[in-house]
Amino acid sequence: MLTKPVAVVIGATSKWQADGRNTYLVHGSDIDDSDMPTAVRWGVGGAIAQRFASEGYRVVLTTRNTANAEGLQQAILDRDQECTIVELDLSSAKSISSAFATIRESL
């Protein structure tokens, strides 16, 4: 039986790009993660995930590639909050079914 509510965050890893063209436009050069506060490194999806975690939810981050979400997951775990990663490709019905089956099984 679940003891905590669960938040599944689709698109949690829409992270800014340290070497992206908007970074050059705004800052005039590359910047790296250490230049950005942890709370804002992962865009809106990451902010939503962190907020749900801080409210006591078990957070499931979905991403096409697990490596993309590992930094965000670690930021959440570092605050003694619960977070897992499940691979999900929204362009594939099979991937969607598999991801949500994995999520249900892990609860």
C-alpha cells in the first residue's frame, strides 16, 4: 500500500544548455552547472519535480535517456526526498505502455 502520493513528471529533463545559443546571447559565453542554482538548472519540469518532492511526494522522473535525469534525481535525493527515473519516449506507444507498467510495478 502506498504511504505517499506519487507525482509522475513528464519532461522533467528539459534542462538548459550551458553551451546553447541562448546562453551565448544572454551571458556572452559558456557557463556551467556551478553557475546556476540547483533549483533552476532543469527548467520548468525540474522545478515541478523538485516542488512535488519538497511537498512529500514520491517523484518519478521520465526521460528518453536515464543519464539526462541523473543530476536532477541526485539533487532531489540530496534533500532526503524520494525520486526514481523511468525511461519514456512519447513518440512510441510501446515505450509509453512500458514506462507506466514499470511505474505501477515499482509502487
